[in-house]
Amino acid sequence: MAQNPGENAEFAERAELRGERHSSDDEIDWSLTTFEGLRRKQRQEFAALSFEEKLERVEQMGDLVEIFEAQRKARNQKAASEVPLPQNHPSPP
């Protein structure tokens, strides 16, 4: 499958914005392509943060939990309201 040259340029531009520069396979750290390697890298990056940065990240994760809980509750309420009642049972009071 041929790739669009514009897509390659866009990919390279985004990688450069993230501070990544990979011109060959020799520069790629393949150990990061495993779950264990990625987890190790994430722990190293988190350990390098200052206390204030760590606290900010934990607060952001808490905010995400609240957002996900609200979305789940809304989805469950919508699903419950769409469940049809059986024909032979009286409707609830």
C-alpha cells in the first residue's frame, strides 16, 4: 500500500514537535515497544517529576475519574430508561 507523502511529512512534523527524531531503525529504542518496557519508561518519567508536577498529575487523574463516572452514570440512566416493560406486567407506580 503506497503512503501519501503528505502523511509522512505530517507524521514527521508531529514527531518533531514531541521531540522525537527517528531517521532509522538504529535510533529506535525497541525495548519500549513491550508492555514491560513502556511501563518502566513511564515510571522513570514519573520519578523525574517534581513533587508539584506529580501532585498535578494525580489531581488530573482524579478529574478524569470523575468525568468517566459521570459518563458511565449518564449512559446507564439512558439505557435503563430505554428498557421496555413487559406487556403482561403492570407499570411501576
